[in-house]
Amino acid sequence: GKGDMPSIDPLRIVAKEMKFLTGNIRKLLGSGHPSLDRAAKYYTQAEGKHVRPLIVLLMARATSLCPKAPQRQQATLQASAAIDSSISPLSILSDWNPSAVAEAEPTPADADILPSQRRLAEITELIHTASLLHDDVIDHSVARRGAPSANLEFGNKMAVLAGDFLLGRASVALARLRHPEVVELLATVIANLVEGEFMQLKNTARDETNPRWSDETLTYYLQKTYLKTASLISKSCRASALLGGADAQTVDAAYLYGKNLGLAFQLVDDLLDYTRSEKELGKPAGADLELGLATAPLLFAWKTIPELGALVGRKFANDGDVARARDLVMQSDGIQQTRALAEDYAQKAIAAIDSFPASEAKDGLVEMAVKTLQRKK
Ligand code: FPP
Ligand code: MG
Ligand code: MG
């Protein structure tokens, strides 16, 4: 809502780059084994929202106008020098060329987005899709993106292996970027996804039959949320800025944008689980309580309704627990408080990139934060 200003469409700003995304991802996923090939590409058939690649590309374009780091690959130069002092750091610097690894030369019009940054966008979608393949197995999900989930279509074993295959191919593509710091960031994301999922399976820091609400309750949830959702978005924003050669301040700003946007994104996801229908979401609604998960709306309700503690402790497993918990959440201001917290994070995301020079891509990033709050699926 910007009065009568024409609304910004973030997708339009990087539409040319996004057009090749799914095709390129499918190329990265080719396997000689027909059924692996089919399972690996399955979630690329239904059009996803492609939120992560979109953010990576907008960040690439927005940071191309920011100050550059004095020296690229400082850490690598030092490491190489330590191993072989006969190689002059300067010759390594001039040899290092991220464009050399990509097949298509950018046309001058989109030279501000490097081939390595486009490849990064594909890698983020691969890692995300791998996590969905595994997630649907763990959650016993039957639907994803309006179609049967991969575990339903191919069985658990093949869905897990397909996810592993995606991670393998993502790792190959990542290594080919020849940027160790970016490899380290995205490898950390993969570990973080697992850590977040583990925290979620445990639900609270300690296993208790009747846990009591404390400030730690929310801290634990937000840490879990960072690991399972915001880590990928924030670290890929950081990687996008790094690949473009941005200076440290810009790289940190990109990271902060992604972190806050990621937290806002998951908070909205968690409240939509309470407020939307399966038809609207393209995946089962009200799934979190059924899975025994206490997300933000319930945690905020629990603060004022202590009886929810016993239900959290037994993961809503008794007959009527899910319905009871849902009623209590809906009677409380849990949904509103979740939305307010999401708005805080979206504001912080926008503030993080305040120092970026004005550009369409920057407006696109701001609009992504606004849209995150407005989305209905
Ligand atoms: C979706 O959450 C799931 C995630 C954001 C991450 C899941 C992570 C793992 C399964 C760890 C292992 C994965 C990899 C790639 C190492 P959700 O269940 O809340 O969302 P949904 O409603 O879309 O299913
Ligand atoms: Mg799930
Ligand atoms: Mg899950």
C-alpha cells in the first residue's frame, strides 16, 4: 500500500533471469536412471513460488550498485599463499573469475547479475526442494503444491534418496562457483536445516510432561525458525552479495535483510496454518498441531493460558487435544501477536538495506517484505 503509486512487481525486475530457472534446475538434476530422474525432478513440475531464487537475484542486482570490497577472496589468497608461497596472490586474484564457470555469457543489459549469482539462485532452490522432499517424509505429508507429495507418489525411500540426490547436485554446482566462502555458507545452511528440524522434533528445550511458559519458550522457537527457514534465505543473500564482490558492510546488510525476512516469512507460514484451508494452501491446513508442533500462535496463547502446557508436553496426542488447543489459540490473541512479530521482522528487513542506493531491485526487495506479510499461501 503506497497510495496511488504503481505497485512494484519484484518478479518483473528479474523476470528474464527467472525464466530460465526451472529449466536450468532440471538440467542440474538429470540422471541416467529413469526413475531417479523422475523422482528428482518431480517437485520442479508444479510451479513453486521460487521465493529464494527471486530474493537472491534481486539482492544481486541491488548490491551491484553498492561499494565493492577492496580485495576479493582475501581468505583464499591467504590460504593459498600459506600452502604454496611460490604462487603470487596477485596472479590468483586475476585468475579468479566467477563468469568462467557459467555457460551463458550475460548480455550487457543484465551484466549486473553475474552467472555465478544466477547459479546460486538455482542452488538455493535445489537445497530448498531437497528439504521439502525430506520434510514431507518426516511430516507424513500427502500433498505439496497442489499435487500428491513425492513420498506418496514414489514412497519414502525414493523420496529421501531423491532429496539426497538434489543435495549432491547442489553441492557440485556450488563447488563449481570456486568461491570457498560461499561453499561454506551454503554447506552450513544444509546442516542448519537438519538442526532446525531436530529442534522442532523436540519442540521444547527439555523433555517435560508439563512444561511451563518462559521467555526461553519463544527464544527456542525463534532459534529453530532461524535454522529451519531463515538460515537459507539469509546466508544465500550474503552469498549473493559476496559473489558480486560487495564490501563487508553490504554483505552484512544483505545477511540481515535475509535473516529478518526469513523469520517474518516463517511466522506468516505458521499463522496461515491456523487461518487458511487446505484448498487455499495447496497443502494440508492445521497440520502443525496434528504433527504435535507448537508454533508462534500457540506459544503466544500459552503465555496467558497455562493449561496449554500439558497439551504441549504430550504433543497434542490425546483425543480432543488438537481441537482444544486450536480453540484456545483462536480465543487468544496468538494470531494477532504472531502477525505483529512478523511485521516487526519485515520492518527490520527493510531497514537493513536502507543504505543501498535507490534502484528498482532495492524496491523489489522492500516489496518482498511487504508481500511476505500479505501472502495467503
Ligand atoms: C518445511 O517446513 C521444511 C523446512 C523448511 C526444512 C525441513 C528440513 C529438513 C527435513 C532437514 C533435512 C533436509 C535437508 C535438505 C538436509 P514445514 O513442515 O513447516 O512446511 P510445510 O508446511 O511446507 O511442510
Ligand atoms: Mg511439512
Ligand atoms: Mg516440517
